[in-house]
Amino acid sequence: MIYPKFPKSGDIIGICAPSAGVGNKLEYFDLSEESLRNRGYEIKETASVRSDDYPSAPAEVRGAEFNELFADESVSMVMSATGGDYNVEMLPYIDQELVRANPKWFAGYSDPTSIEMLLTTKLDIATIYGCNAGAWDWRPLHEFQENSLNIISGNIAEQHSYDFYAGKGFDDEDGDYKMETPVEWTLFVPFEGELCESYGLDATGRLIGGCIDVLDWIIGTPYEDLQGFAERYKDDGLIWFFDPFEISPLILQYSMNRMKMMGLFDHAQAVVFGRVVFPGEHTDEEYVSQLNRVFRDTNVPIIWGADIGHTKPSMTLINGAMGHLIYDNGKATLSMELL
């Protein structure tokens, strides 16, 4: 696994818009860039970052801007400005040989999952999931945001589950996120042909994952090598993490069954799911019931409702790093090592 150099104070972080631009939320984006500058970083934006078009530019332009940052020797790290729906269109325009010759940290979450799977599973370059360049717009910053700023600087501290999360998302009336919904990580282990709730887990393995809605789109394309990754690192074991955005229980079952049939969970030490952002009328019980159909005949522990992904607070994870996950009666800690 290739671990690029972390940016230090005075270094330049390059920001591109491989899917959406930030033209409709400049006030918040500028606050986030202020947080990066307060850490001592300089910033270079590509031309499409502040676009309010959706997507930010034609796919070939977005690809060229991504390549521009990897080719620029003065840029220490590359971030996606925000998420969106159109990263998959620009994957053919990424110059893989350029990236391979100039490995840098790439950070993003949600739609940038597709770029991270290309870099980590095909090119063996570790990537950072959990923060786009607009991730640090809260005032004051929350602990989970401070954690992510520490991680992009190379200070990879242990992260922990929280007591509450913002179950209602952004409150337009108050202009804030309210942490009012109890966090409930739940562990299930296969026992006698069913997933049964359990209370303890100590798992170590190489971290790999992202937004499952996006990952599901790219399986089977030339822009991922999940099977190759799983084979190369099978002796380390794998900890899969999935950020479910608006996927339904049935489609999640289809996706997990496909990955199971591909052998991707053969060496899994755990599979961890975040909270669904837009479940519609579906309940947690419906999701777990569908996962039971997939994992009940395996030996793979399943965690549901983790602090991963779109609901806040959330952990920042390094695709390709060795993770050590400890779960104890609804609480969890995650540490990561670059081995």
C-alpha cells in the first residue's frame, strides 16, 4: 500500500470539483477553507470549484482539472470540493499513469467514493474517506471535524463513537445541526443460521469502503479492482465500511449479495454500516432483516448504525490503512495504522 506524504503547514492543498461545484453554498465553503488556512495550509482551486452548474463542468474538463492537481508538484494533497452525482462520468478521463507516478492523498466522501476505489483498489494508493473540502464550516468546529483535520495532517488519533447525532440534519430555522438523536451502534454475529445481537468485538483488518450507493454503480467497471484488492490483502483481513445514503433495504441486499458472490467478504473481519440518511419509510429492522439474508450463513460480524458517512458526527477513515475496531455493548473505538 502506498501512503503519500501528509501536507504540513505552508503546503498547498488542491481542490477540484469532479462532480458538483460549490457556487450555491459559497458562504459555508469559504468558512471551511478558512479552517484549512487556520491550520497553515495554502489552497489552490481549479476553475470549476465555484461553479453553480450541476455538474460543475463537462466530464473531460473535470478529469483534466483533477489531473492538473496531480501533475502540479507544488500541490501536496487533493480534495474534492463537495459530493454530487456525476463523478462516474469523469473516471475515464483520470490519467492513471500520472496519478501512479505522482501519488498524493485524495480526500472526499459520498460521490468521490468512485475516485477513491479507483486509486486504492487499482493503484494501491491510500485515500481518505469522510471529508470533502467543505467539511469544516461549523463554528465552533465539532470534535469529529477536528479529528478529520488532524488525520489529513498525519496525526491519526483514535476515534470513538458518539452519544448523539444530528438525526434531523441541518436545521434551516436555527442554521445549525442539533445533536438530539441517540447513537445506537448494534453488533450482529451469525449464530445457528441467523444474525443475532451480540455485545463485543475486537477486529483488525485493512479498511476499505465508502458510500455504498456509489460503490454499487462502479462494481464491474474498469475503474475498480475490489477483487484484486481483497486477494492482495487477504492475509491482513478486511474491515469493510459502508455509508448508506438513500439505498433501500432490498437494493442493499442485492448489492451485498453480489459482493458476497464475488468473494469480497471471504476474509472480512467485520462489515460496518453507517446510518441511512434518507431511509424513507424503511426502518432499521428492515435493513437488518435484509442483511440477515446475506450474512447469516457466514462468519462475518455486522455492525449497523455506526458513526460513518453523511449523518453527523462521523469518523474519517483511511482506505488501505490497517484498522483496529473495538466494540463493547453499543460503544466503539477505531484506531488506524499505516502499515
